[in-house]
Amino acid sequence: MSKRWMTAVATALLLVSSSVAPAAAAGPEEPAPVADPSSQPGSQQPPSSPIEQTEPELPGTEPAPETGGSHEPEPGSDPEAEAEPEAEGEPDAESEAEGEPEGEPEAEPEPEAEAEPEPEPRLFADLPPHHWAYPEVERLVAAGVIHGDPEGQFRPDAPVSRAEFLKMLLTARRLDPAGNCSGIFADAQCWTWYAPYVELAYRLAILEPVTDTVDDDPVEYYDPEGAITRQEVVTALVRATGKRWTAQQIHWRDASDILRQFSDGADVVEPHRKTMALALTEGLIRGFGDGTLRPWSQVTRAEAAALVSRVLLDASGLPTVHQDGREIVYLENREMRATKYTVGEPGVGTVTRTGVTVRHGAVAVDPEVIPLGTLLYVEGYGYAVAVDTGGAVKGNMIDLFDWIPTREAWTFGIQTREVWVLP
């Protein structure tokens, strides 16, 4: 065997051993047989490691395939020396873990969007909180006086009808008709919602019917769906609070002096001049900023609510009693000797001491005991208003008017009845 052939075999074995390094790792590597270089003059000394090899590969021998980015260190090589180039390139997974925080970076929390302010609560769709009458309407709604229409509208600028105004006023004063109706007005029949309110207002002489002439004969009707003027509203407020007689006691000259302070004071007509004067004196109304009273102007629903709210009854602390299916709020009650009177009796006319025409609900009292104009509730009789006096009505007596025959009034005799004085 020639020395050159032996050298080639040794070189091939070295190359094969490098390509099968994983297998060599299983056990100690056996040294490749090499020839003694000293015994081969002129031959080249083999390299001490594959890294230092510079001799070209033998013909027909293919280089060992590269296995990828990382591999086990070859036998005889320095592991640290092989790791250095890797450190100069892309960092390994461990170095990346040291250089970056673990996991994905936490995103900064986005600022919460400011919640839109809730809309201000509104009593009615067409009555914003900044409306000038909103506080008064709110007060009446809380008291159960007004409710608006089925569409949730209040219609503040619409004219208030006579019937709508009466319902507001009677409810505010805790005067409950309890659905009672007799059908005394042709234009306020009992099938209408407002008939009970119209008849109670008439019974208590709060708002008088409209008088017209047909074929030279006077005809009374109530016009419940018609508009109501400012002077009518003010007079109704005064009467509903029991101050009819207080107003009537004002001298006509004093009333004129009060009304003269307004440019249209002369436009106020009877029977409203004294009630308007009393309302101005007591601060119930103040007039408009332009120095007018506008007595003939039609009152709007907002204006009616503002005026009614000024006479809203505060019933807290007042006693109550249930009579005839309704709750009566009263100031005091007393047992009185009751009689009845009717037209046709000697000395009985159709107009009472206060100017109110006789009707069911008109009663005569002793003004020293019960002031004229006072609203009452009488056991077995119902709502009443003190509008009359009588020669025989003295002390703790009350005379009840009724549309009955004279004989029936006489046979009623004298009976004891409980009477509640209303606020």
C-alpha cells in the first residue's frame, strides 16, 4: 500500500467522522489510523482539526450537507468558539427574553368616553324645564291636579276652557264632585267628563253660567268648552277660597282707586271689580309689567296653572272625614239645628243676601257664627255655601235651600245636622 493512498484514506476518515458526529457522541471516538509522517519524506502534515483544514476535497467526495442554523459542536472543536459568531448575529431566544419584557406589552388603557348627560326630566313633552310656568305646573302635577292629555302634552299656550279651569280649581281646593250629576245645563250633560265639575262650581257659586237672550227671554247656559277671561278666573279664585263676602265689603270707591293704578283698570266690569281689587290687595295677582290687568284676555293653560297654584290647598295637618263617597278636608265641625226653605214662602225671593240666585247649595247662616261666603259640607245635604241670612236664623242654626214644595219644607221641621267648615 503506497503512502499516498494511506494519506487519502486518513483524510476521508476524518471527513466521514465529522459528518457522523451524532453517532460518535454515543461513545468515545476512536483515533483514525494515520501514517507516521516522519516515515514519509516530503509529505504534508495533516491538519490538527477540521476548522483549520484548507486542503481541497478529493474528487468524487461530496461535502457533508449542512443541517441548518444550529448543530452540535464537532468533536475536538471549542464550543465557546462556535457560539461567538452566533452571538454576533441575531440574538438567541434566551437573549431576546432578557432584552424584552415577558409576554406582549400591555396596551395603555384607553380613556373612558364621557357619558352623555342624561336629559332633564320633563313633565310634558311640550313643556321644557325653562318654561316660565314650569314650577307651578310641576307643583300641580305633584298634587294630582293636572295630568295633561293622552299624548303627554300640556299645551301651555292654548286657551284653557271653562271646564278645564274648573277641574283644576276644584281639585286644587280638594272639592270632589264624586261624579254626581243632575243634568241641569243643556250644554253640560251627564255623559260628559266635565258635567260633575260644572254643577259643583255652580252649586258653590264659584263660576256663574252665561246669560243670553233668545226671543226676548233670558237663557242660561254654561259654555263649558268656551274660553274664560282673566277677570272671571280671578273672581273664581276669590270665591273658591271663601272670600266672596270679604270682597263685597270693599267700598266701590276704594275698588276703583285700586284698579285705577292700571291703564286698563276701567275695563274691569261688574261683578269682578271688587274681587279684582281684593286679589290685587292680597297679592293674588300683580298685573303685567306694562301696567295692565288685561281683564278681557283669554287665559292660557299655563296662566291658569300659575294662578291656581297660588290657591292650592295645603291639607297637611287638617282633619278629614268620609261622607257620601268622598273625602272631606275641613277646618272644624259642629252640630247645628237645620231647617229648609224654598221659593214661594213668605219673604223668600230668588236672590240671596250676597246677590247669588237661589239654588241647591245656597244656605242661610248667622254671620256672627259662620261668615258669609264660607264653603261648607252639611250632613245629608252635601256641599253648600253661606250666601244668605234670615230673620229666624240666629246662633247655631242653618237654613238649607231646596227646590221642594213649601209644605215639604215645613214638614222638614228642625233637625240636628253635622256641619263641616271647609278651608
